[in-house]
Amino acid sequence: MKRRNKLKNLNATLKYAEEKAKQVDKLVAELEKEIQKANKEWEKHGKEVEKVKTKTEAAEPITKEEVDAIDITIDKADTPSTEEVQFKNIN
């Protein structure tokens, strides 16, 4: 009787392990698909990076003098009036 119970327990454990192995296989397959997808996205991103590198290869950084020469003044006509802002917030 003792051996029979032990055999039943071992069979139940084996069945449980087989079910878990199937679950793991399924998860691994899903993970492999995600990795393939990520690799394709990475490859696409790398191609875009190379395009930008090629396009900007000869570019030089902007100098302090060029930065200082940029006109950053704001004309009054460029800013909305208080009434315009309030009207936009109501609608």
C-alpha cells in the first residue's frame, strides 16, 4: 500500500511537472517573439541613426557668437492679449 501511494504521488508530481514544462515552453516562445520584434525595431532605429549621422557628418557645432547673434526678442504682436487667452479658456 505504501509503495502504491508513493507511486501515485510520483505520477502526480510527474504530471504536474509536465504541465509546468508546457507552460514554460509557451512562455519561452512568446519571449522569443518579443525578442525578434525588439531586434527588428533596434535594426530599424540603427538605420535611422546612421542616416542622421551621415546627414550631419560635416556639421559643426554652433559658436557662441552665432548663439549670441540669434534674435530672441518677442514683439507685442506675437503675444496673445489677456482677452484672447480668457476667450480660448472659456471655449
